[in-house]
Amino acid sequence: MNSSAAKGICYIETKNLDGETNLKHKQANKITIDISRSDEEVLGNFKNCYVECENPNEILYKFDGTVIINNAPVPLGIDQMLLRGSSLKNTEYIYGIVVFTGHETKIMKNSARS
């Protein structure tokens, strides 16, 4: 949705997911950046939004979805997705929407049974 950094960029570390320690960047969609610059804007503009997306799956580097904001579709892809297990780095804060939780997250779908 947006972040404290310019142009809605945030930096994440994914060593808990894939062992890589280099920082990766993610970027919010331009439309969501323009309507989520403060707590008040986020609460007002995203109160009645909803997400349409693929069913939960184990594919870490693919996501297809759309967030509907005020009846306007905004596309979402893997560049806008922060996976459970990622660590936010060099970014003070982000605004976002939780899509899957618990056993429906990609990392949980990807883990082997013990």
C-alpha cells in the first residue's frame, strides 16, 4: 500500500524463507501510494476495500491478485507481496493488507510435515 520510503519502496530480508541475506526491494502500486500517505488516509480509503486473489498455494515467487478500492481495481503481484518470514529492513514502516494467515500462508504451505 505504501511505506515510509520514497515511491512506496521497502526493503526486506528473506533469509528465513530462502537463506538469502541480501536485501530485496518491494514497491507499492502508484494508486495505493497516492491514497495512503497517513494513518487517516489509510483508515478512510481502505475501510471498504477487498482483495480478490488466487487460492492459497506454496509457490513463493508468484502472486496474482487485485485489491478493489472504491470500486476501482488495483493489480497486485509478487512485487507488492511481503511474505510471512520476511524481515523489514531500512524502512521505518509500511501500510499493508493481510491476505493469508496461519496455515494458509505460502511459507506454511511450503513446509514439510514433521
